[in-house]
Amino acid sequence: MNRKNINKKIVIPDDTYLEEISFIFNQNNDSCDSDKDGQNLVIKTTDGGVGPYLVLETVRWAINFEELEWFFDVIKNIRILGVKYGKKG
């Protein structure tokens, strides 16, 4: 497994908020997938006014059990950004 470290410090001014955070991941298709274009996964936050929530969009995304910890760390970091910098009101 060769995953890039995406932990970077992000500083956003107090009078600014993130309306949406979006990440698009792409990987080669797995051995059971007949699609030749690979697999895409979109993870984003959105806020309908009550607070941020996660949206996952994909047709197919295969992940090994060994990669689950990395995957959940990515989601936790996205959640932290959405909660910390989402709409205040």
C-alpha cells in the first residue's frame, strides 16, 4: 500500500467558512471490475443549514481490509475540516 500523506495544516480566516469540501479519488479497477476506466470515489461535505454532513458518490470503489484505517483517517480529516470551518450561525 502506497498512500500519500494528505495531512496539511489549513488556516482559514474567522470571517470565512467552507461551504463544501470535495475530494476525488481515482484508482485502477479491481480484478472483479470489467470497467476499463478505473474507479472514482467522491467524498465531500455539504451543509444544508443544520451542520455539515458527508456525501459519498461512486459507482464502484473496492478497498482492501488493510486500507480501511487509512480510508477512515481520510474521512475523519474531512469531517474535522467541515465541522471546524463550516457555516457558523
